[in-house]
Amino acid sequence: MMEYRSRLGESQTLQDFSRDAEEIEAWIADKLAAASDEPVKETQNLQVKINFLLKSVRESIIIKKIIINTWKCIYI
């Protein structure tokens, strides 16, 4: 029973992480849209930073998916 609760807690943590990553990605997309109204130089600098953040979020999501798939293989 304790193992089940532990796995359930881990699953909740992964779901929370996934939701947070999606919220961050949406926030970044909003900021990118707002940045398109700024002068070109400022937009380019901001776009580089946003692209870096998006890449980090996507990598985190990929890592999360790998963990979930590995976890499923172990416990199924």
C-alpha cells in the first residue's frame, strides 16, 4: 500500500510539472507576441532569450515523458 501511495505521489508530481511547463510555455508565447510590437533590435534580443526558455521547457517536457515511459515499463 505504501508503494502505491508513493507511486501516486510521484505521478501527481509529474502531472504538476507538466501543467507548470505548459503554463510557462504559454506565458513565453504571450511575451513573444507582445515583443513583436517593440523595435527590431529589442525584439531580436528578447526573441533569443525566449527561444532559449522555450528550448529549456521543451527539453524538460521530453525528460518528463522519458521518465513517465520508463516508469510505466518498470511498474506495468
